[in-house]
Amino acid sequence: MGSSRVGFVGAGRMGFPMVERLAAAGHDLVVYARRPETQAALAELGVRQTTELAAAADRADVLLVCVFRDEQLAEIAGPLGAALPDGAVLASHVTGRESALRAVAGRFPGIDVVDAPVSGGPEEISAGRLTVLLGGPAAARARAAAVVRAYADPVIETGELGSALAVKLVNNFLFAANAQLAAEAVRLGEALGVAPRDLLGALDHMSGGSQASSRAAARGDSMAEFAARIGPFMTKDVAACLEQAAERGVDPGLLIEVVRRGQLELI
């Protein structure tokens, strides 16, 4: 694999296994790290690190940002965008609003911004099976893809800037609706004398099953435990999808009705 100079910001629960895979792939990597425990782990990996945001972006071909919220991206975008060389790619793994990403692109017209939301968790990253969606200029998508393939398969290019976020937000809205429907199915099953674990385990092999019911079954969670696990992510992403729909004058229709009326606290 050809080596690229890669900057990385956000080496947390999701980001650190990405860094491990990038380092193993031979990229010329520099990682922004503030926390002592992250710094120690990076030192053990032999990965170059910095406590200055600008240094992570300096001379980077591709800069990957893996933070949780739009507000965090907006906070760090200034020093990162100013330090990136013209023609560099900033790929954001943040699941958020298209308008937030376009604001970053508008501030720094000399760089190419790519939305790169992900589907999966640390286990998929470590196995190189994370799903990454890419939206933005075609050449920039290709450059980002060449880097994220260190931990992603498949890499799905969706089109122009913002399109990957739209796909991810609709996906998560649908997942939230399916989680509410799975909870209702469990309630009905219990009323009919079927234990939740037995019902969810069976649905995993049947046409009525979904990713939501499969993931609840995989850990043997109660639906309340499942909701607690996914709730922080779903609440953020459903809100982002509603905001983006409102910006475009789009009615989310039945999806929002299901999410709002369901028994799980996902909104």
C-alpha cells in the first residue's frame, strides 16, 4: 500500500482502533492526543503524537476527524483548517448535520471536505470491517477511501458533500424506529407467553427480524438495557436528522411517529 501523510484527531473509543489499523498499514501518521492515557498508548504503539491541533494537520494529505458532535467539530475546525495545506482532504467521521460540515468547507475553500460517517463499532474497526460512507468531490473521496480502507470494508461512495451524512441519518432514524418496533414485539410476545430472549433469538432467523432485534438478541439485553446502550447515539442522530429535514422542508412522516410513540427513550 502506498503511504500517505495522515493526521488524526479523536483517538478515543472508536478512534484508537482506527489509529492502530492506520499505523499497521504503514501510513505516515501523526495523532493529536491530550489525555495522558492516550499518549501512553500511542507511545506503546510507536505512533507519532502531538498536543497541538495544528501539528496534526501540518503537511497532511488526509486529516481524519473522529469526534462525537458537530459542536466539537466546529470548535476544532479553525486551527485544523488553517494548518492544512491547500489541496488536503479533511474527512469527518462525525454523524451530524450537513450544514455544519458545509460551514467548515465554506471557511476553508482551499481544502476538500468529505463527510465520512461510519456504521459499526470498535470490534468492526479492529477487524477491518467498519462500514464507511463517503460524500464529497470525487477525487477527494478517492483519496479518503485509500486511507480509511485500513479499517473499513466496505467503503461506500454516495456522491456530493452531505450525501453520506444523509444516508447515515436516514439509516439511524430507521434503526431507531425498528428498535421501537422490536420493543413493541417483545411486549406483545410477553403478553402471549413468550420470553423476550426466546422471541428475539427466533426473530434473528425470521423475516420479521431486523438489525435492531438482532443486536438486542446478541447480548441478551432486556429492551431497557438495549435502549440504554443505544440511546445516547440515537437521541443525537435522530435530532440531527430532524434538524436537517427541517432545513430542507422535509416531513419525516411515519418514521418520526414510530420513534416518538414507542416505549424506548430515543428522542
